[in-house]
Amino acid sequence: MVFFLDEDSSSSSSEDWRRRQDISEKKFHASFPVQVSTLLWRNMMTVLREPTLLKVQLMQSIIVALLTGLVYLNNNVEQRKVMNINGAMYTMVTNMAFMFQYSTVHHFCFEINTFYRETQGALYRVSAYFIAKNIAELPSYVLSAVVFTTILYWMSGLYASWESFLIYVLVGVLIQNIAVSIGYMFSCVFGSLQVAVAFLSIFVIPMMAFGGFFINQASLPAYFIPFKYVSYFGYGFEALVVNEWSHIDEIPGCTKPGTHGCYGSGSDVIRMLSFKERNLWPDIGVMAGMILIFRFIAFSALYIRVKVRR
């Protein structure tokens, strides 16, 4: 049997192969530091020329913080408000986790085709783009988190201490950056806005459910226990609970100490939630590690996508 190969098809395939070889072998005209600084400058100029996104982020943070703060306004430490105080802290975690996560996915997927064209033209390395994007977007996310947590902390009437306040803000910044990192990860892995958003919800909702507020982590069935170790909601909530209740030596109104729902001190609240006071800084360390892990996965997926397209 003899197979005939169309001449035009063969020529087209050869040209395509040579084009890919030329692209893969093309050298970058600028050094890596120059690539990063140039991309960083471009991203910063984009924000300065079109500051609407930053303004919307700040306004959203202020409005949501004020509305949430009104719900939990001036919580005094007493038996019937223990749940309110815990609710105020978990609400902070969920707001930081969801507020900008989906907008991150949308923005990343919106510019990914431009990124493909520029990397295929060997204008810059994938790593230069990813580092510049992370650095350029970090200040706006940190600022939004600081504004939100500052308003909510003092409106909620939490423990009045600068140390506790700064830890509270730090946890908020970490949770938000974990959420943004997960947004990067799903955008880079799937490359499509619709698919990324669909799978993002499947991933995030269980993480929220196993955060320790809706269900006590000590009562989880054995087959769900692994989920609590990857729930960034849980690490953030535990850090906030320990940060708040470890300073409270007495909770007024407990007539039957030791019974369920009757807390003699803040330590009783921490134990009731199956948290440990010694876990404050380990929780913060784990959250910082999650940011690095999720962003490394995002970068690896983006790098593989560019290699496959070449």
C-alpha cells in the first residue's frame, strides 16, 4: 500500500516546525533583571493610568467592613456574645478569602492571550512576567486587607491591644494573599475563565466548611480529617481565636463552670473549638508557606503551558 503526502501540507508542517524551532531558540535581548523591572514598570503605569480598579477595591473593602462592623458592633465579653465574637473573626476570614479571589481569576485570564503572544515572541521569560505581576499587584491587595481589618477590628470591639491588632491584620493579609495565590493557581492550571471559576468553587467551599466554625474539627470523620490540614480558613480562624481569647482571663455570666456553653475564661473557648494556644505562630507560618506553595504551582503550570504552546 502506498501513501501519498500532500505537498502543500508537508510544506506547511515544515514551516510550522521551523517557526517553533526559531522561537524556542530565540534569545532574549534583555537581561532577566531588566525584563522584571520593565514589566513591573508597565504594570505600575497601568495602575496609575487606570486607577479605577484600585479605587473599587478600596471602596469595596471600606463598605463591606463598615457593614460587617455594624453587625458585630462593640461586642462586650460575656457569655451570650462569645458566639458573636467568634462569628466576627470567622467573617473576617471568609471576606478576606472571597473578596478579590474571583476578580483575580478574571483579570489573569483576561490578559493571558497577550502574555502568550509576547512570550512566543521572546520578549521576556515566564519567570520575569510572573515575578513582576506578583510584585506589582501585592501593594493593592495588602492595602485593601489592612483597611478592611483595621475597620472591622475596632468596630467589633475585640481585645484592645496593639499587639493583638497587628496579629489580626497580619492574619487578614495572609488569608487574602492565600486566596489570591489560589486564584493565580487555578488561572494558570486551566487557562480558561469559565473552567477556572467552576473548579475554584469546588475547591474553596469545602475549605470553608472545614475551617472550624461550622463544624468542630475534633468531631470530623476520619475520611475528612485530611481536609482540615489544607483548610487555610482553619489556620486563619485558629490564629484569630487564640489571638483574641488567650488574653481573656474571665468571661462574666457563667453560672455553671465546666458545662457546655458556659465559659469561665478565654481558654475554655479555645478548648471548646478544639484549638490550641501554642498554635498561633505555627498557624501563621503554615499560611505563609501556603502562599509560596500555591504560587509555585501557579508558576509551574504557566511555564508548562508556554512550553506546550511552543
